[in-house]
Amino acid sequence: MKQLCTAMLIWTIGSIALAGDPPAGPDASQARIDDILKKLEKRSDGLKDIRCNVRFVEDDRINLSKRTKYGSILFLITEPNPHFLIHFDRTEVDGVLGRQEWYLFDGRWLYEVLERIKQVTKREVVRPGEKIDLFDLERAPFPLPFGQKKETILRNFDVALLPSAEGDPPNTDHLVCVPKSDSTMHGKYDKLEFFVLTDLHLPGRIVATKNGGLEINTADFPDLSAKAINAGVKKKAFARPAAWKRYKEVVEVLPAEGEDTP
């Protein structure tokens, strides 16, 4: 969950000129991939905010357990660093209803809040005054799943374009990204799948497969549309809920500059 929410997830965020079935042949297929990645990279241009719903499924095939979470995502460009909030207001674990969860980044601190244990874990991600580029796949603590440079993606992944199949979200291009052996993503994921909406050039679904296929996390954004982009999200929407004051707080700070991480 943390990887998707913070590498994800959230956060989770014109139509492609090439329409119809993917062209045949390796050169044509690579040209189509390049075009999709180029538009995905440009999607951050002019972006101010995103507001949409999310459905997140954690399929644990080791313990034969499935957790489904329903909630919303807010993302806002602010200085020096963006804000985002993922709030799961309903969860189901093997058919049993669970409690709320929040993942809030305020530009410096990442808050992971679990209602079931009444705990706020406050992690320092950025030092005071430090600016990070969340669109940097190789350096950001939780890179965003859009706005990544095409060259960076191709340097870190072998990317394939799959034809549409039953069960795919409509009007999407299905990219399968397998980490290269020298990539920082190697060992973290078996593969990442992006179902990129052909009109928005944003992922409508992200699937992360890990641990030899025994862990599969799927994020769907069912109402992601043009109305979800630059929707007028305000900074006050990221205020910490009053209920958090009753929870135990655990604080994790970054080591001082020059010190090694414990």
C-alpha cells in the first residue's frame, strides 16, 4: 500500500493521434509506445490540481487474503512541494468491513494514519526549505505516475504495448513495464502495468506485481475525467482531521545532513 500511495499514488494522475488497433511490427509498436510516453510526460504541463475517486485492491496470494479500499485522492501543486491526500473511507478485508486510512503529504511530512490502531505515523520526507521533484522517477521519494520523462522510463524499464483484452478499462492503452536489471525498481516490482486513458493521457488503472506474482496491487480511478483536472482544489482541503488529535503519534525524522540513515 505504501508504495502505491507514495509511489504511487495517488496519488494517483486531446486524444492520441494514432487511433485503432496497435500497428504491426516492432518499429511501429515502439513508435506507438514512444507517442504514449511522450503524451504522458507532457500531462504535467499546466496541471494545478486533481480530484478523483480511487478503488485499491491488495491481492495477497501468500496469505490468500484480499483487501479492497475505496476512497478519494486530492493533489495540489504548491510551493516548494506539492500536497496530496489519499483518504480511504471504506475498506473490506475478505468481506469484512474495516476502518478508515489516510495518507497525507504536506510538502514536508508524510502522515500515515490508521483508524484501526488509532495511530498517526509522521515521517519527515523533505528537510525544511528543500525542494523535491515528484516527477523524477529515479530520485523522488514517491514519484508520481505521470509527468515522467519518456527517456527515464525507457532507461529503467523494458516497455511493451499489449492489445486490448476483456476486462481492460475502456479507451486505454495497456503498457507493461518490466524493470531492467540495473534499475532501482529491480527487485521492488516484477512489473508495473499502466492503462493510459487515450483522451487524458493519465493512467486510469495501475497494476503493481511483486514477489514473483504473489502480491498484486491494483488501483482504479473510476471517475478520472477532464472534470477531475484543475478542479479548484484548495489548500484547506489538506487540513488534518480533528480525530487525529486523539491518536498516538509516532514521529520519524530524517537524519541530519551528513549522517548515515540508521
